[in-house]
Amino acid sequence: MSSNRFISFVFLFFFFNGTSVFSKEKTPSRDEIAKELKSAIHLMREGKHDQSLIKCRRILRHAILIKDNDLIASTYNTIGGNFDLFSNPEKSFFYYNKGLIYADKTNDSKLKNLLHNNLGNIYCFDKKEYQKGIAHYKKSLEYSAKANDSSQLVLTNLNIAWAYFDIQEFNQGHPYLQFVNKYQEKYGSGMTIVALNMLNALYYADKKENQKAEFYFNKAIQLGNAGSEKFDLALTHQEYAKFLKSNGQYQKAYENLTLYNSITDELDNEEQISKAKTEGLNLEIEEYKREVEKIESEYKTQQEILQQEKTMARRKFIAVISIFLISIVLFYFYVQNSRLIQKNRLNGLRNKIQQNIINASLSGQEIERKKIAAFLHDNISALLSSAGLHLSVFNTKNQNPSDEIIKTIALLGEAHDKVRDLSHELIPALLVRFGLLYALEDLCEKNSNSTITFEFESNIDNQKRYPEDFEIKIYFIITELLNNIIKHSQATIGKVTLTENDTVLKIQVFDNGKGFDTNQFQLLEGFGINQIRARINAMKGNLTIDSKIDMGTIITIDVPISKT
């Protein structure tokens, strides 16, 4: 299932009455901020996400200024909702969590309910961490009961049933489905009816009550065709195809799979995702910018106070001439020290912003690699395999298959292999299946040629596994270093060595190339060392470079071994 489903954004936002434009001369009142927030929500629902996010950034700044936790939480919820609507679960998850931090400081049960429900959606349908998602859903039920929100109770029970069904725990999810069946007509929404019928069909399919399953699948499709819930309709066709295939109805299964592909193609929103990334980065930078502005404001206030003290001191000059001379010297050193402290704080914060931007970019690349690789392997490759299977079945049933069919089967097989290979290039299969050590050994072998030979050495058990994110980070850091050797070093021998000491992983990358002057920072920048250093700093590690002209290079990396 996908986070694009209706549950991610139906009934999940606060609505305020009226619209307004913030005054540039003064801080707006709470009512004005609330009205502007409703305007941002309205833009979001119209699909104008860039405009909505720009408004939210301004709203958030004012809400923080007046210290209104309810407005801050509601704004973060709306920001998260924008990202949810154009399929950016990582950012929506980040802002929903920030919203919950502020919501917990209020007595607003409805707001807490909405944020817990949203986080449940992300955990269940994007992160696939179902137990965490179900825990958030059950918190949502508690707050829905406190707020006497019957419609939300129906919606959240539907979410829990769906989550349990996704992990094949149909008996666990059935009581929640029964609750929705009982109260859907009285408290439910027309936007949930397609999903409800699909879940009923899945339950009866699991119980092998095929007649009832067929009835509910067909009812869900009928309602989906008549309504606007196209994503739920697409999922229904997909689940119905699986059901038909398991019962040997291959032709009908193929027809439903084709309808699923057709509908999902219509729901493509790449352009909105591109806009979201830009706006999301601006929002993150804005938070740091506020910290910088705060420090600069404090510094300006200090300077104004100091100037007043100097003016008063001059007025008392004649009476306290001797004391003033001593004070002026002390005062000078105080000002210089204060300026130095403030300058260092500002420089430190700017460096932090730069480091975070680099790490955000690199983390985004890794996330996108994983998402694309998973999509190619789990969706495209699966669809190609399914299409080939259906053609093979058709070919088997025909005594004299046409050449076109035989060629099509071969082409589908070739396309499947290429998609699989591309998926493995994005996230190497060896890395995922067998771990870092096997993957690095394979990397060294693949990069070796008639010009340069790479060796791999390790005192670590080849069966040793580290957390997935840790292995991916280390793998691509070493990949970048080997690329630098190949491109720039003119070396004939390269070597990668891994050793483990207590809780630290030590990595050495050596080459016998031409070396370079480590003081030439422009050269290092060209090698991408700054990006590598930023990533290692984020992992709480250290990087050292030992290189001399015509004597090769040794790069040593020490990183704490991640436990999670």
C-alpha cells in the first residue's frame, strides 16, 4: 500500500474562518495568523503546494514569535500535509513529529489525534514499521474519544484494520473492520467507502469465502468508478488481480492488473515533488536563519547598551577621571572579547548550516537511491515478470504460437534483467544480501583492470553485518575514494583495509600514485573531499589524509560503529 491513499490527508487539518494578509509593519494578531493558516490549507487542497508552503513559512515565523503552541503545531501539520499529498513521506514524517512536540504542550485532543493518525500512516504505509504505526493509531483513538469525534473514530479504526491486513493478521484487524462496518453509514465518509469494501473483500478472501470476496471486490470497483477515489480504486484492481490469479483466473487477473497500471499512471505527480524539494529545503534553512537573526539581535542590543554606558561615563568624566581611565581600558577588552565571542558563534552556526545542507543532500541521494532501487525491483521488475508469465501461459495454451509472442516474451525477459541490473547498481545486491565486507571485496575486483589493481584486506569476519544505513554510507564513501584514485592518482596499485577495534571501524585507502599537496584546498575540493568529510563528521568519525608528491596517498577513516 502507499502513503498516497486518502487516509493521509482526509480530516487531518484544522480549519479556521476567513482570510487575511499579514501586515508588514507589525506582528499580526492570533486571529490574523489563524485566518492566514486557513488560506494556506485552502491552497494546499487546491494543489497549489508551493504557495501553501510559502504561506506556512511566514505563519510559522509569526506563531513562534507569539509563542502559540497550538498554531505552531497546526502549521507543522499543514506543512506535513503538503508533503504527504505529493508523496514525500520523509519530509511529512519530519514535520508531523515536530508538530506533535508542540501539540503535546497543549490540551487540544483533536490536534493530537490528527498528528498521531498522520504519523501512523507514515509508519504503516511508507516505512512499513507496522507496530509503531498501529501504536500511533491507537493513541489517535484515545484522543478521538476525548474529543467526541465519531467520524475520526471510524477513520482510525479503518486505518488499523488496513494495517493489520497488510501484515496478514486478519483476525487482529477484524474487530476494527467490524466497528467500521457498523458505524460507516452513520459517521463515515463517502471518501472511505471504496477502501472499506476492498478490506471486506480481503478479509473474506483470506477466509476462502470466495463468493463474498467477489461481491465486495466488485462493489468496491463499482463505487470507485462512480466516485473520485481513484487511488483506492487502483488498489482494489491490484488486490482483485492477486485474488483472481490465486484462483486460476489469469485472463481476468491480467485485465485488472492493466486497469491498475492505467489508473496509477494518471496519478503521477513528479512536477509537484520537484517543487516540494525546493520549498522543503527553504523551510529547513529558515529555521537556522532564525537562530542567526536571534544572535545578531542579541549582539545589536548589547552594543546599544554599551554605547549608553559610554555616554554616561563621559558625563561623569570630570568627577571620576581616575576611575574612568581604568574602566575604559577594561571596557575596551570587554567589547573586543564580546565581539570575538559573537563572531565565533555566528561562524559556528554558518558552518553548521553548511554541514547540514551537505549532509541533507547526501542523505537525500541515499534515500532516493533506495527508493528508486526498491521501486524498480518491487514494482517494475514484478510487473515485467507478471507480463512475461501471462504471455507464457497464453503461449502454452496455443499449439502454434506466433513469432511475435515468442519475441515479446524474450524482450520482456531482457527488460526484466536490465531493470534488475539497474536496481543493483543503485543499491548493490551484494551489499543488501551479504553485507559490507562482501560488497567491498566485489567493488575492488570490479574496479581492477589492466592499468590498476585494487586489493581488499580485512580482519573482520565476512559474516559480520552492520546496520543497513551504516553499511550504505561506508560503501559509497569508499566508492567515491576509489573513483578519485582511478581519475586522478595515476596509480597502479590501490588497497582498501578494514579493521575493527572495540566500537570503532578503521578504514585505510592507499594508492601508489602521484600524490598531492594536502595544503592545496582547491584540489581537495575538486576531489569531493569536503563532502566525504561532512558525511564522516555527521557519523561522529575522523578523516586524515597523508599524501606527498610522487609518494602516493593514504586516507584513514575512523568511525564509531552504529548500533541502529
